[in-house]
Amino acid sequence: MKGGRRSYFLILLVILLGLALSFFCAGCDSGGDDDREDESDDDDDDSQEDHLGQGKYWLQVGEGDKAREEFLMALSQEPGIVDGLYGMVLADMLHATDVVGVIVDYIKSLEYGGPVKSGDGDREKVDSSRGMINFMLDTVLNGLLLERCEEMVTYARTTQGIEGASFELEGIPIIIAFEHLADLNSEFDMGELYGSESYGLILKGLVGHLLTIDLDFDLSLAFILEDIDFGEMETMEAVSLVVDILYRIITDPAFPNFLTLYPDGIELYQQSGWELAMGLHAYLNTFAQIASETDDQGDDVMGYLDTNGNLAWDHGEPLYIPYFEVLEGIQMSRWAIITGVIEGYRNSLLDYTEYDIDPGASNPFRLALLNPLLETYGLPPVIPEETVLDLGSWYANPNPTVIRDTLIELLDFLRELLPPPPALD
């Protein structure tokens, strides 16, 4: 039978993002102090151009929420203006990134040791017995972050329907845990709209999963990873050690329900799997759109280096994206492999749904697609071709323990292949 969606690298992301999602401040703009007054709060007579200008200013100083207020006021005067619509996308994107920054910063401040949360499994009780992560998941992320991600996706899709839609801005700072990672400069066009849609859907899908999954585990075990110096280790030793610690986290008898599905979360779980699939689909559309562009790429936030000057992307020409900058050589090879992995992952998530690419047969995700990526890091291609995950069935007929059981099975398989982990001091 068919009908659903789900993910394996989600399992790893659940662990990584689950470590992070421990508290969230309601007012989380990354901008910092500013010498300029926000004149828009008390001035309802500002023109549309004034609101758009103010909105762009607040984006440039990293104040997504204040930018959003200005763009909403501009749209109240002219609902279809492109700068207002596109500005909303970028303001919500900045807000979501601020949340990630607050999360990462909070995790860094956590006291070493102890469980991330504890309780008796009753999700209806949000009190000290469950800890701050449960409070944050149930009361903060479920509202502020998910609503903004949904809004970002809605405005991105609306703006995609406007031919030639673009947005000019000198730069938007991306700051996470007080580290200035990148500036989003110059022209935002259709490619960035698909990228924003992808970001919003993937983040919304992941957070939705976290709201439906038990995240009780011993955080001190995860902090061991942060304290390890992998610099002197052989590659296989380092991988073996990471696998061993992950296995200890997941099989810890003190937390037998870690990564199991809450009985009352099935509907959100299925919806989140669908959103994750659509986010991966939008990711693929992002680079398809960039590759199809025939204008000068010099001022685009994301684009390609037109090395032969023919105003078209040709196979092998480097891409450039924020933070990673220009992808060349091995980076382009890895990008091509990851794109293939994402396509296979998306197809498996869509299995058993109305968007199933082959309704007559199942389309499981082949983990062997990761072998070429392993090789680019000097690791052997150890994943057998027959190793597959039927991701669609994870959503068609949700099994509360499928994430936990699958990950334990995969880690067991890796532990048999890898050398014994080195002893820790």
C-alpha cells in the first residue's frame, strides 16, 4: 500500500537540530544597537516609497522583524508591489535565520552534562519536569517560527508568479552565534525566490518533525563530540568514534523513547514530511532556475561564473552561493553528487502520494548514492547497493519507532564495517 513521506538524513538532522532547539527568545533580531530611530512606528502618513526604503534599511542592518512591519505597510497601500512582496520573503528569511542563531548561541551556553530534558512522556504538561526544550517546542516554535516559515513560502510563491520579479539591495548580513557568516548582496531574482521557498519549507518540515518526536536524551553524550580533537586521528578512526557516540546516545537505556513518534503527532508528522519533500523539490528548482538564466550574473546573490561569456550556464562552469562563495573543482563535484542524492531522497518521500513519480512501483532511497560523496572525502564506498530506505512508507503508515529502529540498524551496520573506536582520555 501507499501514502506518505519521511527521511533518513532527517534522522541525523533531528539529532543535530534537536541538540540546538533548546530555547528561543521571542524578540530574536540579530541586528544589534542602531543609532537610527524607527520613525515608522508613529507615522502613518509615510508614503509607500518611504516604507519600502525603511524596510530595505532594516534588512541591511539585520532587523528582519522591523523590516517586515515596513513592507506590510507598503503592501497595505499597494498589495501587488514587487519590492513589498519580495521584501516580506527576505524579512521572514532573516527572522528564521535569527532563530537559528539564538538556538546555536543558547546551546553553546548550556552547562555540560545532564539530560536535555526529562519527563514522563506526557506532552500535555509543559512544566519544569519536561524542561525548557519542551516548553520551547510546544509554545514558541509551534507559533512564531512555523508561522513565519509559512508566510515566507507564501510570499515567495506569490512573487514567483510575477514575471521578472527582482529586488535590489546592497546587502543583508547573515549572523549566527555572533559570527558574521555572509552578506547577501546585490540582485535577488527568481533563483533566490526558489531558494527562499526551499529554506522555509525545509525548516518548517524539520521543526514540525521535532514537535512530533520524543527528544529526551543525555545531552552530555552529545557534548563529548564537541570536545574531541579529531585533528590527530585517521579518517576512519574519527568516523568510527562518531558512530560509536551516536550509537550510545540512541541506545541509552535511560532514554528508551528517544526519537520515537508521539501518538498525537501523526498528522503533523505526515504534513512535515510532505513539506520536507516540497522543500527539496524547491531546492532542485533553485539551481534549475539559476542554470536557465541568460542575463549577466555579476550582481546576482546566487549564480554562475559565465567563463566563456555566452550568457548561459554550461556544464562545468562554477556556481557561486553565499558563504561557500565560488564552487570549483571538488566542491562542484560534491554539489553535483549532493544534488543527485537530494533528487533521490525527494522521489522516495513522494512515493505513495499523488505526486509519486512511478505509482506502479515503490521508489526507495538508495543509500549507495552517498558512496561517491564518501570517496570525495577519502572514505571507501562501503554502502551496499541493496541498502535502501522506503521513506514513503514511513509516512503512509507511520510506525512510532521507525526513526529509532532504522538509525540503530544503520549504526549497527557501520560498526561492523569500521575499526574499533579509539579510546577517549
